[in-house]
Amino acid sequence: MQNVFEVLAYSPPGWGGALLRGLLNTVQIALGAYLLGLLIGLFGAFGKIYGGPVLRWSLEIYTTLIRAVPELVLILLLYYAGADFLNFLLESMGFERIDINPLVAGIYVIGFVQGAYSTEVFRGAFYAVPTGQIEAAKAIGMSSWKCHTRVVIPAMIPFAISGLANLWLIATKETALLAVVGFSELALVTKQATGSTKAYLPLYLAAAGLYLSVTLASNVIFGAVERYYRRGQPVQG
Amino acid sequence: MVWDWLPEYLPRFMEGLWLTVQLLVISIVIGMTLAIPIGLVQVTGPRPLAWLAKGFCTVVRGTPLLIQLWLIYYGVGSLFPSIPGIRESFLWPYLRDAFPYAILAFSISVAGYEGEVMRGAFRGVPKGELEAARAIGMSPFQVLRRVWLPRAVQNVFPTLTGEFILTLKATPLAATITIYEAFGISSIVRQETYRIYEPLLFVAFLYICLSAILILLFRYLENKIPKRSA
């Protein structure tokens, strides 16, 4: 086995720099996918709450199917289906086929999966908001839109935050699955590095350490966010 | 959609499914056996053991399972051939096979996640019940076996069901270390027939069926647990 420090050195032939760039890709995808998931989740939750039967049922099918099928299968399905669908659209409009930017594809695939989970988180949080607060907002004459942006959604955040923190951690770890479709995030870079150096143990340990540091940093940040949004709420437990 | 490949590959899918079930059941059994002491020491101490258990849970839950799997299969697995004489020993056929590594990785993962669940479960059992058990003269082990553990499991049973479904959904990762369970077979079909969607949809359908069976089984078990009528 080669010297561990040589393998993990920042500049080539060491793989340290490549690993860090992989980590950057991982964080970028996770962040993009998480935001996309939150957006889908917010619309999904209100669709489930206020929507007509068709919208409600299609959202129900979306959240149930996504949560019942393994992520690895979903990622492959969505990856191929998304690319085919986009190219089908482009061709029918008379444009050329394109290769999809892997960053965008990764964000779309993981975001679509995350959306199903965050729909349920937001839906649960909505029902935890005391009805009195919503009635009070309506009583002083807020329009439905104002009532939601000023009262309902801010009041939902404290109930949703622990679920959302969990989803963020899942998002960062789920990006590792993109290695299977060939996106060069941390997991795949590590695999390539082990392929060329054969230093399996130190490289995988380094990758695990990087993922762990992302998790630990996120825990600190989400802890602070939670404390901020829980201010003024009665202490629980 | 073309499904003419299905009859030919169906027997292999059944073998793959059996492998998936084996992976799932063995990892859950080993993982839960580890999770109980991991959860317990975090509540009872001693302190150093509690820290160790907490650290273990944090590391397992903070890193992707895929990396853990590769770390164990490629990383730890790469150390064995350098041990002199190991190729001649009776262990070698097992060390060369990917299945034990997958079992090890999944068991560790189950132990980490469920250790955290069990910690909350043990803590959630009312103190009075444990004191009552001690007061009528049960030994500490008897308290654990007859009162503490059953009450803890009873409280978190629905959570554990959800966690085991997540474990089921993680088993396809084993395909990345050459274990041809249900998902692995679908990849073979994909490569041999050049069909992308049909095998993936079929394997998705298989996993939905497995989840449904698992949910029904655990609901049946949950109803078997006597509940206090409130």
C-alpha cells in the first residue's frame, strides 16, 4: 500500500483535491435538490389540503409511489425518463436532441424524490398550526394569500423544521447514489481514486469523514435555525 | 412496452428476490441484536460506553450507506489477502464472497439507526414501572427481559416498521458489490435486452409488493402486542 499522505495529498498525483471537488459537487446537488424538493413539497402539501379530487389523488399517488420504491431504482428511472421526455419534447418542437447537464439531472432526480417526503412533512406541519391563528388572520381581513404568507407558513416552520433537517441529511447522503448513473460527486470520485491507487481503506475513510463533517456542520446550523424559529413558543418536553 | 423477456428471466428474479429477503432478514436480526445494547448503554451508562455508542450512531447515521458498503467490501476486504496463509484457511471462501460483507454493512447500518430509536424507547418507559419491577424482587436482567425491553419495543413498534421498510429500500445497494439480488437481476436484464424501463418498472413493482407484505406482517404483529386500553 502507498503512503496514505501521498494518496490524500491535495495536488495530483494525490487525490485530496479531487475528493474536495467531488464534495463541492455533492453539496451543490444536495442544496439544489433540497430547494427543489421544498418547492415541490410546499405546492404538494397545499395541493393535498385545498386541491380537488383529481389533484389530491395524483399527489397521493406521487407521494406513495416515491416513498415505496427504492431510491436507487427511482434515480435510474427518473434519470432515463427525464432525458427521454425532454428530448421527445425538443424533437417534437423541431429542435435537436441535447445531452443534459449532469448537475441539472442530479438536482432534478433527487429533488423529485425529496419533494414526496417534504410534501408529507409540510402537510403534517400545516395541521399542527392552531386553527385559532388562521381564523384570527382571516378575521382581521387578510386575503387568503396574505394569511398564508404571513401567518400559516411562518407558523408551520417550527413544526416542520426537524423533519426538514432530516430531509437535508437524507439529501446529502442520497447524492452518493448518483455515482451509479455516472455523476462525479464524492462517492464516484472516491471510487475512481481507489481504482487508480488501490488505496481502498484510506480513501473510503476519507470520503466517509467528509460526508460526516457535512452532517455535523448541518446539525449545528439546523440547531441554530430551530432555536430561532422556536423563539416565543412554549418550551416542550 | 415489451415484456417478452419476462418469462425467461422470471426464475432469476425469484432467486434475486430470495436473496433480497435473506439480506433483509439477516441484517435486521443481527442489527436489532446490536441495537438493543447500543440503545441501553446510552440510557444506563457507564459513561464511556454511552459515548462510544453515541459516537457509533452518529458516524453510521452521518455517512451514506453506499460509502459504508464500499468501505467494508473494498476497504476492509482488501486487507485480508495480505494476511499470510489466509488463502489456505477455511475462512477464505467466505472472505471472497460479497454476501457476508453486505450482511456486515447492512447490520451495522441497522444497528446505528435502530440504536438511536431504542435509546429513545428505553428512555420513554416510565420510571415507576421499572421501580415496581425491582421492588417485587426481579434481578436487573429480569427487569430488562420482562418489563423494560417489552415496554420499549411496544412504544416504538410503528417507528421500527418504518425503519425496516427503509432497510428494504436500501438493499439494492448490494448490487453495486456484485450481489445479484432483485435489483441486480434487473440490471442484468437491462444490459442483455437493452430495455431500460420495463425491468426497472418490474423491479419497482416487486419492491412495492415486498413493502406491502412487510407492512401487513408488522401490522399483524403490532395487533398481537397487548395494548393498555386507555
